[in-house]
Amino acid sequence: MKRLPYEGVGLSFPEGKWEWHGGSGAMIWQLMFSGSESVMGIKRFPERRQATLFCLNSETGRVLCDDFVLTEAEGLTVPAGDGWMIGLETTYDGLLFCHTYLPGTPEHLGIWAVDLPGKVMVWSRPDLVFVANLGKEFLVCKIRVFAGFPERQYLLLDPCTGEEIEDGGIELECANRLRQEAESEQERQGIILPVSCMDEAGYAENIGHGAGMVTGRHRMRSEESGTVVWDSFLEIAAGEQIYYEDTMAAGLSAPTFSNFLIRAGRLYYIKEKEVLISVSLS
């Protein structure tokens, strides 16, 4: 396959490229998008068991917020989820919605609404569990124990205020229907994820984009010590011509799968766990 400089088939490199370093020891963990202006996410620091939030301008990579610590409530300094066990649920109207975990389980617990560009927590509901983003309202539930058994009460929530809309609750059958009809986060945010495949030399993933193809290739090799490691590479090509390539990770114990995506004409990928890179595809 022929390798060309950064030009051709409508691709704009490196003018349309930016990169952001999350910090030494960081693991960029989760990404979400709000509107057309921002990319938000979590970065985790395993050595000190800390997780913080960040927000960047999606076109330029300019930092809008970094190292935002999610706390148990507005005005408090105690980190939610012990400062480590947090995740992302959804976005709405510029807000990012986060959760913690039920101790000792993978079950999500609580909803926190954060305005990252404004660097403020808007509201928190540690008593609720997020179920689905219905567009202008959220389907949530409260878990209560009755006669020793957990019961779920389903409600509709205003995402802007955290206030309950349906005082009487929603029947289970209706809640299940609403959940099934709700768009997935991938669809709602316009995210295109790679599809796994095999190429002539091993594991691969790809996303088609117009006349081009973004491909991740994962290769196993043995080091001098005999240890087997994996390298993961990324390339953008049209036909037999490669217009861009990079190494996403090298010398790891496992392949770096699902490490890139396309959203609104831009490619996003994580390099060596710590760096988020975006490249314009238009």
C-alpha cells in the first residue's frame, strides 16, 4: 500500500489535527459529546486511584475544563465514589451526567449533572439510578427495599433541574417500553464505532468514511525476553493510498481494541493511554 503525504481525497492534515495530553500516568477512559462544540470524558490515575473529568473544544482541542473532581454534592469537598468509582451516563443541553457504583457491584448509583465549561455541578441525585435519555426528560428509578426484597420505582426526571416530573411513578410495562424506544447513546450522540474484522496478518477494526477507511491493526510480537506483547496501529486510507498513520499503543499485554471513533467528521483516538488526538476528515 502506497504512503502519501498529508494531502488528497479531501483530508486536511495536519491543519485539522490536535492533540491533548491528560497528564503523566493518566488513562483516558470514556468520551462523550455535547452538541458540536465539546468532547468530554474521564481520565483515571490508577496509581493514586483518582478519576477526574475534562472538557475540550472538539474543533481545536482547547481546554475548557480539566481535573474537575466530582463531589458528593454541590459545595462539598468529599469526592463522589471515593474519588475513583465514577462513570458517564449521557449528555443533554451542554451538561454531562455522571454516576457512581453500588459498593462492591457493577450497578450504577446516583446521577450528577455537571456543567464542565462552567466548572460547576448543577445538581445531584444520589438516590436515583439513570435508565434512559428520552430526549427532553430522563427515565430514572428509585430502589427501595420492601419485605427484604428490592423494588424499583420508575420516574421521569427533568435533566435541567433534577426534579421529578411524574409524582405517581411509571408502571413497569411503560418503563420497559420507554427504555426500549430510547435511542442508544451511540446513535443520539452521532458516534460511529469501529467494526471488528481480520486482515491478512491478524486482528483489525475499521470504520468507513466517504471514500476513505480508518483502520486499526493489532499485531502480536515477542520481545527479547520471550514476553509476548501487542502493538496497535491506526491508519487512514483511500484505496491503496495511506494518508495518515500513527501508533496507538506499543508493548502492551493485550490489543487496544475500540480505541478510536468518528463523530461529526472528526476522528478521535487515544495514544499510549494518556493522549487524546483528533483529526479532521473533511
